[in-house]
Amino acid sequence: MTEAELLAEVTKRCDQLGLLHHHCRDSRYCDGNRGWPDLVIVGPQGVLFRELKSEDGRASRAQLRYIRQLRELWDAALWRPEDLDSGRIARELEEIT
């Protein structure tokens, strides 16, 4: 599964659950530091910051830095296709619904 396919599946699930989500398709046109997570998901019970990667995709140092720092205040992590298969993504989305 590609990162784009994972993104499509996650955003579809967000829509089904009524969760707000934001994804900037081309971060080169966004202001700020490099490495901002791919998705911000907002629900009545919380906010998730998620970097998405394919099975063999590698997170950059800037992406990992954002995840580490966001984790101190929010729920920030990296999701891969295996997280969809294991049910982790569904569980984490349900937790903020």
C-alpha cells in the first residue's frame, strides 16, 4: 500500500466517523519548519497528529523531531499500512470520536 492509498483510507474513515482532518498536499507551499505531520485529525475527545508512511517509507529527521516534540503535549505518532491491518488506526480514531 502506498502512502497515498493509506491517506485515502484514513481520511475515508475520518469522514465516516465525523472527524475533522487536515492534510497539506504539497508542504513546499506551507510556511514553517520542515517535517510537519501529514495529518491532523480532530474529534470531540482529542487531536491526533500523524505522519503516514508506506511499509518501507522512512521518516526524515525533521518529521521525527516534530513527532517527538508534539508527543509532549498531544497524541503524535507514525502510521503505516500494518497499523491499518492490525486495527490500530481504527482504535485510535474511535478513541477521539
